[in-house]
Amino acid sequence: MTDDEDRHAWSRPEPETVAPDVLRVPLPLPSDALRAVNVYVLRDGDRLTLVDGGWTLTVSRELLGRALDGLGAVPGDIARFLVTHMHRDHYTQAVALRRETGARVALGAGERDSLEEMERRPRPMTAQQTALRAAGAGSLADELAGLLPASVPDDEMADYAAPDQWLADGERVTVGERVLEAVETPGHTRGHLVFDTGDGLDAGPGLLFAGDHVLPHITPSIGFEPAARPGALSRFLSSLARVRERPDRRLLPAHGPVRPSVHARVDELLEHHAHRLDEIERVTLAGEPTAAGVAAALTWTRREKGLADLEPFHRMLAVLETDAHLEVLAAQSRVVREPDAEGVARHRPA
């Protein structure tokens, strides 16, 4: 087995029991980058609670049905979905299955603005294109605009319907003998939640259903949502610190294998972002004023690709991530950030 095959072994469509009455079900995604999303099935007698729902795809629906069949269950046994955030690989299949089974769907209250923005049927990634122009990447914004449809198709919009319940920070949900606490962790999206089971039922530390907040192999994108707002990286770093202050848990991520320690991975993520802030500061102080220019001077992915070697979508994420780091540097008074006459944010030494 090659290193890459071992790294992606978690994404094979093979359900895994990760704790008593907790099944990890990897469901496929139409992308080689993420490959799959982990949906967690929690059993409470004849009732099932799922953490995240997957993307509305025929193959995903079939594989989930097969996994439930292995438990002696059917989709109609799903009582509710606890969804970590509104991205379609987490939310849309939950809404689709609600129409079929009557299961309830719960989502973090902080996602309300983004779902309401979706209802206005904007051109996809409008907020991201606006942010790219302000980051000095107008040509990339134009390129993306040419690749995207004029609006979200009707059949996709149906799967962005509002949830049955908006979950608040600290709200608790009982699943059998477990109590899951919803913990707000804004950053990846403003309403992102993780679900903490606490100690007691599981051998060793409790479980953290971490969604996209803490991922074992990659750093999550920041502030990628329809109702995007400035300050996403600051919110993300604060959320990481908040999770780090809580008791350590086993990491049950949305993408990647289960890991024994949330704290260990949070420490790695905080170190990564501290290093990236220093790196971006050095490039900026050397005279590169825009986020687009700084991003072009950096390398990306673990293969250390140049910006130009990335596909347009990933170039967008790289430029916006760079801009988010520059926002933090400006907030820390390490650089000065100010718009020019055309509205492009430019940076110089403080």
C-alpha cells in the first residue's frame, strides 16, 4: 500500500464501529480532494440519530442504506440528524431524507443567515467573488464567474430548506445513555457546531463529533459560506482555543480517520496558523501588498504546489485564506491594512 492509499484508507465505503452504538459511515463525494464525508450513526434502541447527513447523491443514499441494513435498520428508523454546518456535503442529504422519512433536522443557529441568503438564489459564490476582487484577484473572480451556473438549480435548493430546530451553544441532546452538548465553533462557517459527549459511557475519553472544525489531515477552509463576513480566521482560532480548554476527547472528524486526541490535533492546527501568519507577514513586509500577490509567493497543499498549479476553486480558497491571515495580522497591528481607490485591500509595515 502506498502512502497515499494508506492516507485515504478511511474513505473506503466500509462502516466502522468507533464506540459502543456509534458507527462511522464514510459516504462518497464527487471530488478527489475530500473523497468522502463521515456520517456517524448513533443507536438508541430502535431509534437512530445521525451526526451529519452527507451530500444528496444516489450512491451516497445507497451506501447509507446498506450501512443501516448491517445494523438491522432502515432509513425510516432515523429519528433526527444533528448537522454540524450547512455545507452541502453535511446538510443536503439530511434534508432529502427528511422528506422521505419524517426525521427531524437540527442545525446551529449561527447558520440561519447563510440559509436565508441561499433562499435569495444568488449566483453561486457571489460573496467569494467579491472578496477575491478586494484581495487583488479580479481575474480569478472573472474566471470563476465563467465556470459557475447563473443560479442554484431548483432540485438543489430543495435540499437547503430550513431545519426543524436551530441549536444554540450549550444545548444538550440525549441519545440513549449519551448526552451530546452542542458547542459553537465558528470559523469554517459562522454557525459551525461540534458535539461533545463528555466522559462516562465510552471507554477512555469521551467523543467529539468535530465536523470540519478539527480535521486530522488538512486544515479546514475559513469562512466559506453564502453570508460570509470578515474575521473568520480570528473566530476559528478562538474556537480552536475554546475546544483546547475543554477536556480532551477522541476526535471523530467529518473527513479523515478517527484519532485518539482532539488536543493533539488542535495544537498542530494552532502551530500551523502561527507559522502561516509569520510567513505571510514576511512576504508582506518584503513589499507584496495584496493577498493575491502574497498567495502567489507561497506554496500550497502538502505537495507544496504553487498557486498557479491549483485548480480555480482551490486558487480561490488559497487567496481567501491568505486574506484571512492578513486580516489577523492587521488586527494584531503587525501590518497596516487599507483599501486603495479601487477597493483592493493593500498592506504595508505597521
